[in-house]
Amino acid sequence: MQKITVVLAEDHAVVRQATAEIIHHQPDMEVVGQAGTGAEAVHLARCVRPDVVVMDIAMPHVDGLEATRRIRDECPHTRVLVLTAREEEQYVVELLRAGAVGYLSKTAGLDELLQAIRAVARGESVLAPAAVSVVVRRLMDETKQTQEPSPLTNRELQVLSLVAEGLTNRNIGRQPSISLRTVEAHLTHIYDKLDVGSRTEAVVWGIRQGWIDPQKGDRP
């Protein structure tokens, strides 16, 4: 079994080392690097190309947001899972714009963190449905919906809308006339057409362009 490779970016050494020890005992995960600063996190991501970077936002020298932006630009196949104590609307939006595929509160338990790492490695977002609504409200306020023509097919728009509603690939695969394998294929086509690397980026792009509205759904 191929293990999920993880880089831990956390400036508190005790917390970082304790988390690494927990991950070390997971049969499907491997810590391939630890960083105490944002700059170190970027350097490690560039060198080892991990599947997932678990990123603390409050990092010295280069903060987690900027480190996330650099990792997204330089290592597009690496997914960043952010840990933060802040949940304000604008802050959530900034996390997504920086390239994070999800976030967890720093009060989350270790089991929740492990589940989130696995979900992110599968290409899923750990953004809760309530947080999606936060993003929608903010983007609706900031962006005029121009309704530009979409390059996506009706079925791809349907899948993207269901993703925006917070459904996992498996749950979408339970919809009538669509299978899990088909969902995964549609998402691959969506990423290619929109030139994005994650479910969250695709949802944000679709909302900003006015192609989908997760509060109403798009069910052709």
C-alpha cells in the first residue's frame, strides 16, 4: 500500500513532534518532513513533493497563508490542509484563495485531523458545508455575477454543484444515473478545463463565474 506522505508545518516543536509520532503509527501515512517556519515548509514541499502539508497559520518569518500560496504555485500536486483558530468569513475566503483545500480548527481532535489528511489526499475538501455557505455569501458580495459561458458540460456542472453542497465523491456517486467512477472522471475533466488542482478551487471558480449556486443547486 502506498502511504500518504505528509509534511508538518508547526512552530511549536512539542506539538509538531507529538503529531508526527501519532501519524508515524498510522499504517497508511508517513511524515517525510517537519518545518518550524513557513519558509522551511515551502522548502520542504519543493524538495520532497509530499501529498499533504498540514500548515499552521501562525508561523514565523513567512506566515501560513503566504507559505500556502507559494506551495500552491510551486507544487500544484501537493494539497495544503490549514490549521487555524480563526473562522471569520474573510479569513476563510483568504485561505481558499491562497490555495488551501480545507481547514481545521486548532481545537480539532487527532482523529479528526487524521481523517482530514486522508480526505485531502483523496482529492476531497474538508471544508464543512457551513463554511461553503460562508464562502458563497462573501463571493456573492464581492463579485458581480457576469454569467460568462461555462466550458463545462451540464453533467459536469451538476457534479460541481453537488461538490459545492458539501457532498463527498462517494455520496455524489449515489445519485441516480451516476457512479463513483463517473464522478471521479468528471472531476478530472473539471480540473483540466478550469486549470485548478482541487475540489475547493473548482467550487470557488464556479461560484465566482456565476455557473453554480450551492444554495439552490444545479440539477439538469
